[in-house]
Amino acid sequence: MEKESKRPPCFKISVPGDDSKKKDVLDKLQHVRSIIVKEMNHPVNNAYILEKVLDEFISTHSVDNSGTKMENMNLNTYIQGANIGHINKSKQSYMFDKYKRFVDEEYNDSIETALMEEVGMYEDLTSIDIMTDARHGWRKNAKDSSVVAIGEKMHKVLKCEHITKADDFVSQRHEKLGTQRIYQNMSINKLVRESGVVNQNDSWHGIKAVKKCNEKVSSGPKYLQGKTWSEQLEDKVESVATHFHWAIRNCEQNPKELKDLLINVVEHYKNNHTKCHPDSRCKRDVNYEPKRSTINKPIAEKLLLSVIHKSVIFKSPDHFVLARDTSYVESFNNTMNMFQDKRIVFSDANYNARACLAVCHWNENVDRGFTSIWNPERRNAPRSMKGKKNYKPPSYSYRNNIWKRQIDSIYL
């Protein structure tokens, strides 16, 4: 009787297509083989390689469905080359069209619930405060843009508009068009337009521009010293930004008071504290000595004053007096990056479905509980005293709801 071989069978991999395609697939499989051999320190057969490729496919498929960023790997080429069963493009498109309908239903339920919760947080129930911002699908000349409106109280998404180049071929105008559509939406419009809109801009972006202008007048080439920049402003880039933050939060929602506080920044660094706030240390401490160098040159005073006068905060103080920020909107954009990688080009339907999933995920997990707070030392924000929260794990009930809708459509 023939002795049974314990060695697993080794078979030849047949790849359809022309020579260049075969070479490309086999080179990638050979790359996988070299990695496996290096890790295991012994040769492996073709069956083991295909098993590892299948594991990679399953892993990537799970990552894609969980909303995280996809790896830059074309696993379909591996699967087709290895003759492993897979879903063709026509079936994928058919299944996606069916699945997208249930994603849209879950999205609509989510934003309707969020709007009712937001309205319930106000006493008069006739107006709401919202934050809006735009996110481009690519880093340059984006085809897709998402304009989102988030409630001021509950921080949940109330509406997310998808704008493409079919709507406007200029990407820079996508935010304006998306915001107009949000205001035209009946559920938002009734609570915003009829009550009168009070526009407020994000203070962080405005102060960031001030810091950029201040850097230009605080350093430069030697031959321009005393003309376009002054050494007396070298140590005042961050401190002037701090003054702007303080002035916005302490102007008592008065545009004129805000402008006066900003102009007084120059007098403060000239060691003239006549108009400084009574509670500030420079007024209370009789032995106060400034940490920054005192401005005593006319050119330094002129340059700093020009930075203040050119700032958008000084030009339009009524747009900053409420001291609003868009940190929640920026955080939502990070959530969108989980579902929409800017390095990948999506179809309009796929992009919109991923945006809906991002909204459902955000509305379910925003402001969730946390277990502790820790205060790390951050080099990019050394003066920050605000701790970081260790949040509880996120929940994914919206996935179960979408799955239930799909199953109910089959059996009910």
C-alpha cells in the first residue's frame, strides 16, 4: 500500500490575462512569499500564500466596512489571479444600491432626532444656534465637498449637504452653495431664517491669521530690520494671540469694546497700563515687571498696530463678539476622514453614502462618557491647561439598525 504523504500539496498558480498582468500579479504574490518566508524562517508552498492573501482580503474588507481608512492595496487583483471566489462589479453595484437606501433611511432618522433634541434645549422653541463648515473630498481641486450644520447645544449633525462639480465647477464656491441649501431646507429654515440670523465666525482661524502676519513683522532679513520688521516684536507672536483670545472673551459682546481692547495691546507692551483691565496683574501688582521686551521704537509700534488693524477680527468685530469656535465641526471632519479618505476618489453615490454613515456614527457617539482625564505635556501647545479625556468605547447601534432594515425588507 502506498504510503500517505504528510506534505501538503503544492500547485501551480494560473493567472489569466496578458504577460504584463501576469507578471504584476505574480510579482506581488512573490513579495508576499518573501515576507512570509522572512517571518517564518522556512519556505512555504503556494496554498499557504493564497491563504495569507485571503486573510489580507478579509482584514481589508472588515476595515472598509468599519469606516476606517483603506490600505493602498489592490486585493481584487490578487483574488482574481488566485481564482478565489469574489463578488463581481455588477453584483457589488446591485447590492450597494439596495444597501444605500437603508443607509439613507437611518441618516434621515438620525438628523430628524438630532433636530428635535436641539430645539428642545431652548426655552422659546422658536430658534436654534448652528455651526457650519465645509470639508473638501480631495486636498486640491476637489470634486466633492460636504457642508455640515451642527447644533450649538447638543453638538449633533442637523444636516450634511453633498456638493459636487456638477453643481458648481469651482471648488472654492462649494461651501457657499452648501450653506445656502442648508438654510433652504424647510426644517432648518423655519428655525433660523424666520428668527433672524446672527452670523459669528470662528475665532481660532481669525487669530491664526493674526499670528501669521505677526511673524512677518517680527523677523526677516538684516537689511530690512527697522523697515518691515522689528526685533522688539520677536517675543510677542504667541502673547499677542493670547491677548486676542482674551479680548474676544471679555468684550461683553460689544464690538466697540472689542476694538478698544485690541488697540490697547500696543499700549500694554509700551508699559502703559492705564486702560488695562482692573483685574489684570499689570494693574493689581505694584511690583509688576513685563516679561516681554518693552516697545519703545516707533517702527515697532507702527508694525504691531498695522497687524491689529488689518486683522479680520478688528475689521468685523461684530462677527466675533460671541466668542464662538468650531472645534466640534473640526472634530466631525476628522470623523469624516474615517469614512472618506481624501486619497481615494469615490463615486457620487458612494461618497454620499459614506457621509451618511459618518453622520450616524457622530450623532450616536458625540459627547459620550469618559473614564478619566489626563494632562499631557504638548510641545505644540505648552501653555494649554485643558486635559484630554479618555473616552469610553464608541457604540455602533446604527449598523444594527441598517442591517435590521435590510433583513426586514427581505422577510417582511
